[in-house]
Amino acid sequence: MIQLVFRFIIGGVVVSLFAVLGDLLKPQSFAGLFGAAPSVALATLGLTIFADGKLYAAEEGRSMIAGAAAFFLYACLCVHLLARKRWGAAAATVSSLALWLVCALGLWLLLLR
């Protein structure tokens, strides 16, 4: 029960801080970006350190970095297919998932295991 309350408080504080940061930056479309992934990742790492220790949190952090790198390549391919090739949104995003999967699993196998 105490961990649930801790998650709620830490998650809310971190999300709020990132939302304020997003509101300060231009364009305003960054507000949603800063309010989501980074704040949730930091809150999760903080809770992981508290519950499982620093070594386990470091491994989880490396996994987050590998996932972010794979997602960056996925996003680049989506933008290329949407802007340059004029694909539809559904076709571009679904077909780009294969690149994300290969990159994420490849980085996980190379760097983390």
C-alpha cells in the first residue's frame, strides 16, 4: 500500500514538473512530449532504486536507453515514409514497427545481455 502511495506522489510531482517545463518551451506541442515519457521514466527509475536497488535500476536505465534509440530510428523512418514517400499514416507506422522490433531486440542482445 505504501509503495502505491509513493508511486502516486512521485509520479504526480515528476509529471507536473515536466509539464511546466513543456509549457515554458516553444512550440507548445512540446508540453505533451515532456509530460509523458521522460517523467514516467524518471519516476519509474526512482521507484526501482527504492524497491530493488541501484544495480537493478542501472540495468533498467540501459534498457530504457536502448528502447529510446530504437524508437528514434522508428520515428525517423515514419517521418521519411510520411513526408518523402507520401504513405498513409497507418501504413507508415505499422510497417515501421518491424524496424523498431529489430533495433530494440538487437540492442538488447548486444548491449544488455
